[in-house]
Amino acid sequence: MSPNEDVDWDAIVSDPRFVVLHRRKSRFLFGLMAFSVLYYFLLPIGAAYYQPFFKIRVWGVVNIGLLFALSEFVAAWAIAWTYSRRAGQEFDPLAAAIAGEYARKL
């Protein structure tokens, strides 16, 4: 029998702190997902409808379209960093407190 089979998952799910944690985390993740999807689709939209703007040369053959495409990598790292920071400060401590309480009951 694995240790997970001894956990009363129904009690954890009905814990008010878990409900608050799940709601906060879901809301935060939805916001990050909405931002990332919007940012991702700005590139093809810009390339299709704002070609004169995307063709403006910045330095040599480097133009705004290329810089925007490369900024997608920066945005992905920023999103990952934002989630990691928020999870470490808010979500993980609350999850650990809930898990610790239910682990002691076994």
C-alpha cells in the first residue's frame, strides 16, 4: 500500500484553506495564461496586419518584427519567474501547511 492511499483526499479538498489556495492559484494561473496567449498571438497578428511597422529596421537586418519574436522568449522566462516567485511566497507555504496538518493525523 502506497503512502498516498492513506491520505483522506476528501478532507483535504473540503478544507477551507485548500479551497482558498485553489481559487487564488487558479485565478493567478488564468491571468498568466491569458497574458501569454495574447502576447503569443500578437506576433502573427502584427506580421499580418502591421507589416510596415514590423519591417522598420532597428540595426542592420534586425527589424521590429524580429525583436518582437525574440521578446517572446523573454516573456516566457518572465512568466516562469513570476509564477515561481508567487508560488514560493504564497502557494507553496500554504500547501505545505495543509499537507503537514493532514500528514500528522495519520
